[in-house]
Amino acid sequence: MSNPATLIIARGREKSLLRMHPWIFSGAVGRLDGEAPAGATVVVRAFDGRFLGRGAWSPASQIRARLWSFVEDEEIDAPFFRRRLTAAVALRRDLGLMGEGEACRLVNGESDYLPGVIIDRYGAVVVCQFLAAGAEAARETIVDALEELLRPATIWERSDAEVRKKEGLRPRTGLVRGRDLPELVEIREHGHRFLVDVRQGHKTGWYLDQRDNRRVVAAMTNGKSLLNCFSYTGGFAVGALAGGAEKVVNVDASEAALALAERNAALNGLAGPRLLNHRADVFQLLREFRDQGRKFDRIVLDPPKFAEAKQQLAGAARGYKDINRLAFELLAPGGILFTFSCSGLMEPALFQKIVADAALDGRRAARIIGQLGQAADHPVALPFPEGAYLKGLICRAE
């Protein structure tokens, strides 16, 4: 094997790497000594020659390299990926998430020390996303290790996220190993059954990061009405209905998602007049509800990511403020709002300020009585704060 190319960091730009942050942006690159195709492993050194790590080169991206390891004598080979995957699976076993039919995130990218690699488990089905050049180059090695470790019935790929374009990669989906997928995959969560559309659904089919928050909402809706906005396939709704909610109203723009939400309710014996589904633009329908004088005891706001890039942040802030103001206007006295942002670029302090301004504009006094985040199978490596993307506030309006 030929010697890997060496990436020399510009003078004075190595501080983040010394703190073990895994990203090297284009502005920190001094030069590349040698040839390295996209995804190739390069040795990373400071301007003075000190070893800093080994990472995957990505010439098409603003993130020019993602570090696999900061250990000088650690080679990036098949045993390396097996070790990383074994450790990731062991964490999920420790969390009690590897039972038959259960679903969880097995590998959470940089925070499981495998940058650009997302792997989700839905019972006997494993779904992979290879989102960076290095992950793409290691694809077959990672799949081999997954097969060896888990023996899943199916390994399916959903490498269709927009971020692949920034890496110069085309989208790719489909069967990788094993049996073909059924139309829908059934999973269990908190004792409930759900059907997941792995082929076409959001993310890899299910919002695994909201698992713990669905239980929190369910525990606070007994005897209450719930407006579930951006409801997708009804995860919050099923938990709330099972927890004794008086009424749940799902709102989503997708007819297919609402149809699956109805099926998920029926699968748990919860279909009936307590559940109403509205196919609509959430912003528009909430304005209609406000004008009609409708009130709800509980509201969940779990919108899609409003900001994919920094230049979209101002527009995202306006969107979050608008939707939260409408929610405050629709809450009954003493009502509770569960409001979320999954935009990684939205800092927690800014999100809290936006929600506070929304309450002010909605002429409601409100207090934060809880804060929520992503489930434990979405860990956040301490040197990588960007991994803490999901923010949630529980606000009680007077």
C-alpha cells in the first residue's frame, strides 16, 4: 500500500483539532502533500509537523476532511471500523434498545466517532446513510462489519440526504444485503406498535430522536386535548391517546403520512372519534383555528428543519416565531406547549429568545417548566457540540 497523502494545517489553525473536534474546514487547510482521491484517508499534521490525526479527504466540501482518529498508531482499516461499530452497538445494548422489534439509532455519525455514517435499526432491518466522502469510501467495509455483528434480515440504504450534494456525491437508495424490504416495517416503542415506511419516509422512516419526548408528552395529556402539529405518522398522537388524552388533532401536509398515522392508531386499538386528522399547511390551519376561537390544552410543535445553511437562519427565526406565536394564541389557560427545533444552526439561547418573543407577541405570559433534547441513542461527543441539534422547551401559558 502506498503512503497516504499528508494534509498540512495552516499555521495556527490546529487548535480545534487539539480539542479533538473532527472537522477541518477549507480555510484551515495549508496544503496537501501527495495525491488523495475523495474519501481517501490522509494523515493530518500541524504546520510544524506534529501529528494531529487521520481523516477522510473531501475536496468538494467546505469540510475538507473529517477525522476518523486522533491516535497516531491507529490505522483506518477493516478492524478499525469493526471496533467502532462494536462499541456503538454495545452502547445501545447498555441503553436497553436492542430488544426484538425495537428501533434505535446504532451509529450517530461524528458522535459515535464515525463521521458521515448514520445507521438506524428497525428490528431485523438496518438502514444506513453514508453522507460524506469518507463514509462513502468505507461503505463496503462498514456493511461487511454490520452483517458480521448483527446478522440482520435486511440492510437497506437511504443515502438520499441533501448533504451528499455538498460532498460531490449522488443520492443512492435501495437494498444492500439480505431480503427485500416489506412495504412497511413494524417496530415497538414504549409498548406501542408502529408501522414505518423505510423506503420513502422522513429521515430513515421514523423520528427516533423523539422517542423519550413522546413518553413525556404522553404523561402530560391525560384528560386533555392535544393539537399535534407536523404530526407525520402519529408518534406523539399514539402515546397521547394511550395516555388518556381526551382528543388528539393531527395536522400534516402529507396525505400519506396521515394515512399511516391512522393505521398506527388502529394498530394500537386507538382509532376512533378521539383522533382527528387534518391534511393542511400548519401555519394556515392554525390561523383558521385562532380565528374560530379554538383552544387546546396541549400543543406539540415539531416542525421540519427550517435552516439548512447560515444564510437561511434569519428566515428560520421568523418561521419559528410565527408558528410559536400561533400556538400560544391557541393554548387554553394553563395550557402547555411542547415546542422543538431540529435545526442544528439554531442555538438554544436563540431558540428560547424566539419562543419568548412569540409569547410576547401572542400576549401570553408563559414559563419554561422543562427542557427536552434528543434521545440517548443520539449521543453528543463532548468535543462536537454540533451534535446537539434537537432542542425542546415545555412552556406553560397562563
